[in-house]
Amino acid sequence: MQVKIKDVAKHAGVSVTTVSRVLNGEKYVKDDLKSRVNRAIEELGYAPSQIARSLVRKKTNLIGVIVPDLTSSFYSTILSSIEEMASANDYNLLVCNISEDIDKELKYLNVFQEMRVEGIIIMHEKINEPIRNFIHKIKIPVIFSSVKPMDQKFVSVIIDDYQASYEATKYLIELGHETIGFIGGDMRDITSGQNRYSGYRNAMTDAGTKLVFEHIRFGDYKVKSGYDQMKELLSVEHPPTAVFAVSDDMAVGAMNCIRDHNLRVPEDISVMGFDGSQLTELVRPTLTSMEQPIQQMGKVTMDVLLKQIAGETISMSDVVLEHRLVARESCRNRNEATRM
Amino acid sequence: MQVKIKDVAKHAGVSVTTVSRVLNGEKYVKDDLKSRVNRAIEELGYAPSQIARSLVRKKTNLIGVIVPDLTSSFYSTILSSIEEMASANDYNLLVCNISEDIDKELKYLNVFQEMRVEGIIIMHEKINEPIRNFIHKIKIPVIFSSVKPMDQKFVSVIIDDYQASYEATKYLIELGHETIGFIGGDMRDITSGQNRYSGYRNAMTDAGTKLVFEHIRFGDYKVKSGYDQMKELLSVEHPPTAVFAVSDDMAVGAMNCIRDHNLRVPEDISVMGFDGSQLTELVRPTLTSMEQPIQQMGKVTMDVLLKQIAGETISMSDVVLEHRLVARESCRNRNEATRM
DNA sequence: CTGAAAGCGCTTACAG
DNA sequence: CTGAAAGCGCTTACAG
């Protein structure tokens, strides 16, 4: 049996009320009693039950987080930054890794509700009807991090994906590339699918560069799909001289595919990534990438969520963070490249 | 105000006992009442409070996990596998990312206790005195995953690090390498520090290969330290022709360093990693690695922990899983290599 | 098959 | 400054 407050009270010869008071650091307890209580706590190895405390206080200090893929460097970095902020504010994280499994998500959302988490963070945008209904119904604050699903009720902490993608493409154009392949995301995703595609498309047409149907492909953000889609890009009659993949993972997959076909990055083909994950510095050549402020994204997400929990009436607008193109080795000027 | 069981009872015109019964799927409730209750639950959007339920059942379905570094591919993969098993068994994960911060760990361990988690998983072996005392004192099952701290009270799910390291080294020796550099871990770590070093050392001396002091270095398992230590190895008069790093991350760092010095892997220097993380297939050349069964490690950890929670008297012995050397491109026969 | 009552381990007015 | 009592939202004997 766990020792409980009653045992401590008995041991110290005081009432449970008094024990509770020293537990919660209230003043108005004589030093004499306070030290007796503390000694009893020490001697009995007492640890108050958060469960019981939560019940009466109606406060759990719990936050539920739904991660699409824990093993992804991008998400685990956001999560780690969320965790840091949470911990600093005495919140604990209940984490759920749904790997494309929508049923699991719904189940977890229910668990979150039953656990009376004070806030929910969601990091993907594949929101189906039951989930949409659910998050609209509950009165727990919900916030989206790194994505913005088609839904105006919730705050999203994101970058301007359209603009970022536009600039990334423009960068390649300015490097002299006239054929730029695109490895996009899931077009059902607004943020990372549609917006990034639009940015690419408009940058191309604005520059008077023609869009080549065979140069436009879509993956699932993971390394393997980058590899597979690149393979397709290499198999067309006139492969592009540069490729823009909307995730670093896919960009790395593309780079590997290019190398496995005995071509060189960036001499033969330039590769541009997106996200700014650890991978960028880890591969060779290092990967030029349109970077999201990943750490900050996690931090700001928790910041805003904590405010929502505190009941501050948040203006329902999104938080849009700065993106930044970090040039590394994987992209090269087309003319220099051909000269080599 | 949250709707509670009393509201449902009133709405359905039954007692809370009856509502509780249908909630918990007990038989002995007339279909008539059952459907009235279910309708009331539906209409009111009622979700039972796990907090209250936990209090009376003395069961939280919570497991606390302490991860050294969420952004590491190795740990996040174990965590993801733990999460999967937990979820399948209706357990939820409270995760704590301590980044070398021992104070944070102790704080979290306290939180875990107060939250009445049913089990605790720890994935590192830097156990200091206060933490040791703490985990020895609490009556919550504690299990170590991927490490075995110097302590006999707890079960560890591990591989035979000594043997794995011995075999990895032997593999390089059999490839004809006579000078094999070593990038080890923290020698305060029994499992991944001392045991892996011993395996290397003994494989070398058993083969009659002499240990070269300047060829033996120690990092912190991360990419950067692999890079830095490799730089040192390259600066000695006679650099080794092969390098064994005790983590894939360090091995990748070493590979990058070698390349940045205009040397080739594996033509000039072979590189062997350890862990079997996603990186192995992702870098070029692909990384030969002594692999741990990462997924299985997470799964088995949860398996054993669940048994301990169920009160099964576990024989206090560790679970030792199979390691496996996976040969890829980064290691080459010394003679072939020099011929090129 | 159904319900009234006690109790899970705390906190918090309320009274003194 | 201290304590008795009510209550947080459930479940579970117990009685019928």
C-alpha cells in the first residue's frame, strides 16, 4: 500500500489539513508543526498523489501530443522542443505516435479527453471527418504545429509555405537552372502539399520558365519516396538539372538516387531540400535547404497553447514564423556546373 | 463545466451505478436501460474521467519513459516501438527528454511517482547516487532499455555489447586491416562505454594486433564527436586503415571527416558503425554496422515491463537480444582497397 | 437486474 | 494558526 496523507498526519500528530498545507507551501503553519510534518514525509517516503490532487483541483498539468512519426528527425526535434517548454512550465506530455493510423488517432484523442489533458498539439493535417467533429466538439484547446489544416477554428504555428517554396524555386532559377524537377508532398495536405506546390509552380511561371509535366512528382516526405520519385525523374528523356524536394528526407533520397545512377550532386544535378533537419549537415554534399525554425516552432506552439490554457483570449490568427534559405553544397550555378 | 456521470444518470433517469455499469460493459443491465444510458451519453457528449477512475481503481495505465535524447534516431526508434506496444495494451506514455540534465531526470522521476505511473523505462546509464536511491526506494517497476547500469536490482533489455564489439572488430581484422582506429563512448557507461571498448581491445590482442594508443579515442555518441575524433585520428603520423565507431552517428561523423580530408571511404579508410539506425542506409557509401535489434528492443522492454506490472515474478535476469553485423559499403578488404 | 452508500486520496471553504 | 467536514467524479461491495 502506498502511504497517504492520512498516514503522514497520524505520524506527525496533526490533521490532514495541516499536512496538505505544508505540502502546498502555504504560510500560516507554525514552524514547529511544519518541521514535524516534513520529518514524517521524509520518514514515510510520502509522495502526494497527483491523481487525487487533479481530481479536486480540476487540473492535470497534462498535454497530449499527436506526432505523425516519432522516428522522423523533423518531428522528433519539434517534440523535443515542446517537451522542454512543457517541462519548464510544469506540464507533462502524453505522446501518441500515429503512423498514418487514423483510427489510432481518434482513439488517442478520446484518451486525451478522458485523461482531461489541458491542451492538445497536433502535428499533421490529415484530418478526417470524425476527427474534425471531435476536435470541434471538445472544449480543450487544440493547436496545430507546422501544419494548417483546412479549418479556421484552430491556431496553427507555421511558416508561409507558399512563399518559402516560391523563394526556394526562385533561388534555383537564379542559379541558371531552366528545368527544375519538383518532388512534392501529398496534395491532400494544404500546407506541405498544395502550398508548396503552388509556390514552385508560380515561381516557375513568373520567371517565364515552362512547367514540364514529367518533371513534377509527388512523394510522402520520406527518404524512400524521394529516391523512388527521383528515379522516375531520371528516366525521362530530358531530366531536370535541378530538383526541389519539399522535405529534406526526400531530398536526401533524391541525392542518393542520383549518385546511384553515377551522376553527381551538384555537378550534374542540384538538389534543394525543405525543413532544415539535422540531415542537411550530415550528408555529403551538405544539403541546401529552405529551413523552418524547427526549435522555435515547438517553443512557440507551447507558448501559445499555454496562453490558451490560461484562458487568454487568443486572437484566432495563426503564428507565422520566418523561413530561411540556407545555401550549402548541393546546389550550384548551372553555368559553373556545366563548365566543369 | 464538464458533464459528469451524475448528469448522465439524471438525463437517462437511472442511478449512477447503472451508468457506471454500462460504461464498463457489465452484463446484468437490461437492454432498455442500457440504450437509454447510451443515448444520454451520446446526447451529452459524456467522456468518463480517467482521473476519477484511476483514483478508485488504483490503476493509471500510465508508463513513464526517460529518453536521453529525443532527436537521436536510435532512441526515437526505440521509443516509437515502445509506444506501439503500449498503445496496443491500453497504456499511455509520459515522456521525458533529459538532455544530460540529471536534475531534470530526478524531477521527472518524482513526477512519475506522483502521477502513479505503473512502470518506468530508462534508456541511459548515467545513474547518479540520488537517482539510484530513488529508483531503489520506489515500489514501481523500473526497467532499463538498451543499457545496463552497474546495478543488479533491475532488468535490462540489451545485447551483448562486449561480444558485438568483439565481432565487429574481428570483422575488420579479417578484412586484412592491421591498424584499426576506435572511437568509443563514455567510459563511465558500462554498456556502451566499457563493454564495447573491451570487445575492441580483446579482439585486437586476441588477433595479435597491437593496440596503438593514438588510435583509440572517445566521443559522446553524436555525429559531431565522431567528426572531431576522426580528425584527431587523421592527424597522427600513421592513421589507421579502418575505424570502428561505437555508434552509427559517430561513424557518419567520421565518414564525413574522412571525405572532408579528401580521402575516400572505403578505398582509403573503412568505417564500421554500431546500432543499426536509419542512417546506415541513408548515407553514401552505406554504412556497415553492428546492429542492435532496435524495434525488438522496444517491444521486448514493454513486454517485460507489462509482466512486471502484472505482478509476474520475473526472474531478475536480463534479456539479451541478438546482435547482427550488417555489411554494407563502408568497409572493404584492406588488400583490395590498396590495390585500387 | 438495480440503486444507496461508502470510499479512493486529496484540497478547500468554513469555523474556531 | 489549526482541524472537521464536504466534495472532486468515479467504482464497488452490499442489499434488495
